[in-house]
Amino acid sequence: MAKFTLEKQSYEVPNTRAPGQTGIYRNARRPVIEDSFSPKVKTMIDIFNHGLKISKDRPCIGTRSIKNRQTGERGPYVWQTYRQVNHRLTNFGSGLLNYLNHQLGDTRTERLPIGIWSVNRAEWTIADLACTAYSFYTVALYDTLGPDTVEFVINHAEIETVICSGDHIADLLKLRHKIPNLKTIISMDSIGEEGPARPGMASKSAIIKAWAAEKEINLIDFNYVEGLGKKNRRSYNYPKPDDLACIMYTSGTTGMPKGALLTHRNFVAALSASYKALGGTEDDSSISYLPLAHIFGRVCDMNCFSIGGRLGYFSGDINMLVEDIQELKPTIFASVPRLLNRVYGKIVASTINAPGATGALARRGVATKLANLEAGKGYTHPFWDRLIFNKVKKALGGNVRILITGSAPIGKDVMQFLRIALCCDIREGYGATETCAASTIHYENEYKAGHIGAPFTCNELKLVDVPEMDYLSTDPYPRGEICIRGPNVFKGYYKDEEKTKEALDDEGWYHTGDIGMIDERGCFVIIDRKKNIFKLAQGEYIAPEKIENIYAKDPIIAQIYLHGDSLQNSLVAIVVPEPETLSALVAAKLPQVHARKLSFSELCKLPEVIELVLDKMTLTGKKADLRGFEHVKAIYLEAEPFTIENELLTPTFKVKRPQAQKYYAAQIATLYEELSNKVEPVKAKL
């Protein structure tokens, strides 16, 4: 086999081409499909034990201390070692078994669903690892899910025990009449007897315990379960590789989520491939803030354990994330474009868009470094880094050696700028819950952007024709639906045979619904989406997510919902601008408006500001070669962001299209009315 080069990133397995599809593509460096980096690592608990063997008494998981409980001021991280975490997971797993066996008389000892509901924290991880060691499987509830979805998941997965943070106990008790299977709540926070607020008044603990008893729910806390286990330790009940590790409910943009069945083999294959792609040692550290109920966050955290590294949890408030990063100074940082676009905006404002000599100097430095990067000379520069970028990279603590971005496409310009500004290796990855997050990723030293790299070592890919959208494997650069097969691919959807058959074919290929292309370097590029397409009045098909991703590359766009339907000729959009970027744009282009010192919400209502943003979007669309009918013709500027709480976003920050359409029905109607009232100017006859 030829020596590996970034100019030939995928290996096409010989004699695998067939009518209507490409050949089968694998990782060019290691074309043999692998499911583990070690014969001894077969399950999730083996992954942790591998890190334990490496690091023993080195730090494992860290939580920020609280300096001042009244102000919420945080102090340094306080660490538990691998050996301490090992003791705690053994105690908790033993205690859980003891409680179910003795207190409840439940003789079932394995393969029971255990719900976990909280933000990322030490107890989440300890509970999850304990479940893997004793052959339970977990079902994560998104911390910000609405009551309807919590009710659906608990009932659908038949969960009897939920481990949750103290703030969710009341949520579960309120739902009690709708979740009859629930028997036990284990609080991560202490519910021990504290003194009453005032003499003669019951304590909060007493009230919550009485409420749980009234609802016929066993309410205990994490410490109590660990204590039960410490008194009577049980041997591990190791799962088999093909046993269920978790049911992970995908955050669907329509309807209730689907429960993806993920086994230990799935996780180990994905983690082993990540280990080989990203490397790492016990000296590495990472911050846990991506939701653990989502596959990307789960795999990133477990990857840290696989190398014996340190994992610090964020404070629980995303607004404090930057402060947490400054304290932890991670070497590995996993993120999503939504956050990286904000980082990009702030760095741009303080460097190339800065006034005077500072901006001029930064522009020269950026131009030089970008030219070097495009020429394959790396993302560092001895002079410009010392002068400018060693300070810039401290935005993420200063020690990041590798940054992984996933869950949505990131703009080419944003990716290349961050590579040279943060002076680190940035890799874009592509995956899904159904592939355990690991499908493709950039190789190290990648110097181009706008693609999702090549297959991980755990799976293989092919493209299948989508003739109705004119995407064919016989195109000059092959195009079609991305299909994935390997030991990381899930087993199906829980209690949903119909959806399983739609997603998995008889040969084990997972059909992603994403349209991909293979470029001249053997890299995969996402170019469209098979689902969520609609037709305009003139008969043209629109893939809204593709167009939204193009507009979202502009820093002015924080969030966007694109709308069109078969009764209309044009596209309109609801746009949430990035406040700081909008303010800077208004200051530069509309100084008379900026002088009025209007609030963000007031700016969003001004016709001249709306026109300014639309003009910028039109320019972005032209640069991306959008066809005429793909351009947005009218926009509504929304000052309030789309959130999970207002039910416009999924927990993975995707727009819920039907909900957004309903929520903004009046604004959309007004936009179309304005478009219909516009009179096209009559061209003078020559």
C-alpha cells in the first residue's frame, strides 16, 4: 500500500463498486476495520480501567470549589484520583444492587434501565461507570427537556429508578401520576436532615421526603447508596461487548425522540478510533460541558479517561464557561460551531477589526499565517505568535493542543482563522448518535477546511445515488447519501421496528440522510440533506439546513430559521443577530443610528438595520454561489434567541422547524405580505 499522504485521505476497497453507489471507503492510514485498541478493552468499564491502570493516584475528575456561597464565587478545582473514583463507583454500584435487592426485594441484578438527569458533574460520571460495571444500562434525560419529553422517555424506556440532581426531584414528583413505573429517586445532592428554617417550621428535606412518601416514591440520596455499598461490596458483574450500554434518545427536530440502542462494543469501537485519531497521554486535560445526554459529550469525556487524563466539570452555568476554562487550562477542547462562532467574533473584534495600529498589525499577522497554513506550513509562526497570537490563544486557557468541532458544519473562514489565531490543531469531525459520534474526522496537520475528513478506523463509508435530487455516484466527484457500517453503528431504535428498517439495511449500513461528496483528496464533504426538503411555488426544491449553514458562517448571524413553502416563490428568514457584531456593523455603516445609543432589541426593529443585515446576507449567499431562488428575500430580526426553554431548539441546538414555523407564523405572514407589495421597477425600453 502507498505511503499515507493528506492528498489521498481515503482508501477505496478494491472491487466494491456496484450500480447506484460508490465503492466502499476506509481510513487511508489504517484500512482494516478495528473495534478496540487493546484485546483487554471490550466494555465501557474496561475503558475506565485502562485509564486507572495508567494513572492510579493521578487526578481523574475535578469540580470547582465554592469560595463564597452567598455570591456563588468559585475557587480552584478540587480533584479526585482515579483510585478514589474507582472506589466510589464500586461503592455506588454495590449500594444500588444492595438497595434494589434488600430494600425493594428486587432480585433482578442486571440489564435494568437506570435514568440519569442532571448537568455534567462528578456524580453523573460515577453513576454511569457504576452502571457499566454492574451490567445496568443508562438512559440519560436532557437536563433542559420539557416535562412532556421526560414523561415520554421514562415511560418508553420503562425506567423505575432515576438518579438526578436535587433541582429535578420536584419535577419528577409533579409528573408522578403520568409515570407509574417510577419507584425510586436517588438525589445527587444531599437530602439529609438540616435544621428547620425557623422554629416550628419543617425543613426543606422533611417537606420533600413527605411529598415523595405521599407519591409512593422511595427518595434516597447518593451518599446513602454509596454507604450501603461500602458496608457490603459486591463483585463486578461485567457486561458482554454486545450488551446494551445505554439507550440514547436522539433529540428529534419533529415529534418525540427515538431511542438509539448502543452497546458496549459500539462505544469501545468509537473510543478506540478516537484514541488512534487524536492521541493523548495522562498529562492531557479536558473540560466537561457538552451535555452528557448527547453522544458527542459522552464520547469526549470517556476519551479523556481512556488516556488516563484529567476531566474537569464546568460550573453548571454556560455563562461561566470561559472562567472555568481559564482556571482549568485544558489541553483537549471539544466544542460546537455555535460556541466557536462566538469565540471567533470576539477574537476578530480585538484583532483584525481593532482600530489603528493594533488592527493593521493584526491584519498583517493573520494574512501571513493564513498563507502559511494554506501552503501546508502549519498553524504556528515564530514571529507573529510571539508578537500577537500567544496572547490570543489564552482565550481558551493557553494550553489547548487539539480542538475538535462537531455536531454541525463550521464555516471555512472561521475554521482557518481559529487554527492560526489559537495556534492549535483543529479537527472537524462528523458523526451521529447512531454511529456513536465517530464517522469521519480530519487527520493531524490538516491545512484545508470545508470538509469532514476521512473515515475513522472503526467504520467504512459509501455514497448511494439519490436520483430525485440529481446526486449520483457517477458524477465527476461522486455524490450521494452517506451510508456507514462498522462496529460503532447502533443496533436499532428501541420499540420502533419501522424506523429501524428505514435507518439500517440488511447489510448493516446506516443510512444517514446526509448528502455527501468525495473531493479530489479523498475527503468527504457534506453538501445537502435528504430530509427536510420542500418545494417552492415554481417547483424548485430547497434544502433549508444547507442554506442556513451557509448564512450562519457570517459572524453577524447567531441563529437562523429559513422558511419557504409550496405557495410562495421566495424564501424568508427569522434571524437572531450576534449582539456585539451587529453593534460593530451599525457603528461602521450607520453612524447616525449608532449615535442614538439604542438597545439591541430597538436596533432589531429599525428598517435600515434590517436592510443592512439582509444586504450582508445577500453578499454571503453570492459568495457561496447560491442560486437565485435560494437567496433569502426578506428577514425578521429577532432580539430573543432560540432556546430549549422556548422549545425552538433541540438539546443539541438544532432548530425545531415545525415549532419555529408556528411560533413565527405572524412574522412570516408579514414578510410575505411585504414582498408581495413590492413593485418591480419597469425597465425602460431601448
